[in-house]
Amino acid sequence: MLKTVKWLALAAALLALVLVGGGMLLSPRFSVTRTAQVQAPPDKVYALVAEPRRWKEWSAWNLRDPDMQVTYSGPAAGAGAAWEWKSRTQGDGKMTFTAAEPGQRVAFDLYFPDFGTTSTGHFRFTPAAGGTLVAWTMDGDMGANPLFRWMALFADGMVGKDFEEGLAQLKALAEKP
């Protein structure tokens, strides 16, 4: 029995060493990009992204939690438009548009208080094949916490699925007559 306890303690110590020590060796930076071809003009797609109130119509996170509490601030659309949300299932956060070029690009800052992390990102709208190629990119830094750095390692797989779902909903909405 004592031998088993010693082995379990050793295994737990080794696991902690791998998680903490290994996490310190990982980069805290991550980047996620997804694209979608939308059969609608860039201005129409841009309008659905550049206005925070429209995100509830296509964002994967808003659609998963219709009870999400959202507060808007700043202008209705474009640079300076912002919103904060609180959600039991999707987490809390704040997004602020930092730049907007109608029909071309929307840039944003994103803050997640649960992790104390910020990310930056943008949407690009490029005319292509009678419609628009939409590219959604987010770059972030998980900071010094070694356990959060493990999350950075898997960010593309975790967040990428939500980007794909959101872009599919955005495409469907933009392509409606």
C-alpha cells in the first residue's frame, strides 16, 4: 500500500512538472484564421460584421447562448463600436472595433477577463468570384501562466471551429435576398 502511494505521489509530481515546466517552454502566442467565400458584395458582408448588434444573428457564441447579457457602447458601427457580454456557457468578454474601412476591413481588440488576456484581430473582405472572400483572423498572447500557454497551443483547433461556424452563419445571412 505504501509503495502504491509513493508511486502515485511521484506520478503526480512528474505530471505537475510536465504541465508547469513544459508550459513555460511553450510560446504564449497564438493565431487563428478561417476564410469563407460568400456570394454577396463586400459592402453587404461588411455591414453584418461592422455593427456589433448584428453579431447575435450569426456569431456561434451568441447563437449558442441566446440568454447572453450584452451591453453596447460607442457608435452603432465601425471604429469605436464596442460591446461587452456575460455568459454562463460562453464566458465573459469585451470587443472593441479599432479600425473600419467600409467594404474592406474591420479590426478589433478582444479582452477576456476570466483569463486576463487580450487579443487583436480583423476581418478582411476581398472581392472574389462574384462575391466576397471573408478572412477572420485573431492573434493573441496567453501571458506568463504556463497552464494558459497549453491553451495557446490548442487555440487554433478550439477557436477555429467557432470561426468556421460563425462564418457559415454569416455566409447564410449575407446570401439571403
